[in-house]
Amino acid sequence: MLSHTLEHGVLVITVDRDPGVDGRAALTTHLTNLVDAHQPAPVVIVLADGAAGPAAVSAVLRAHQWCGRLDLLLSVVAHSAPVRRLLESNADSCGPRLVVHARVDTAISTACTAVA
């Protein structure tokens, strides 16, 4: 369902498929556990085309709330413009702003610059 790497000090998590309603809580737990294990690294979550469903979006928004509590930058990459708009309009407004990108390289570069 997901994989992760560290690129230039940024935790990059790729979600390959939408987990469905039944898997949303498990995905949220996996995301927050990875964030906890790699903090204070900024986080980029990449929603692959097969992961752009409502359950994955919900899990990402919950991970954003978690990162906000930890005062960590979270960026999300989604190729779909409607998914990017959905993320932006439903992001928690408390804490660091959710940054949404269309490209992975831009998200990683922005995260590196933000913490420098």
C-alpha cells in the first residue's frame, strides 16, 4: 500500500493505492508512525494515481493534523487537479499550512528550502 524513502533529509512516503474505507485507519496509522520515526524531517506524501480516492485523501488530511501537532511541514503530491483542490479545501487551518504540489521534485525541493 505504501513505501518510503529519505531524500535530502525529507521523508518521502508514496501511497500506491486507495485503501478503501476499511483500510483508512490503518493507512493513517502507518503514515503517523513513519512521521514519528523520522521527525523532525519534513514530510512529502505522494498520492499515486491509484491512491487518489477519498479514503487515502482522508488519511493524508489526518496525517496533516498529526504533523501540525508536531510542528512539521507536510507537503502532498497529487497529479490530479481535483484531488489537489480537495486536499487544499479540506486541510486543517491550525498549524503549518498543507502544501500541495503536482510534481514530486518540486515538493522535495520546497521542503528542503523551507527547513534550511
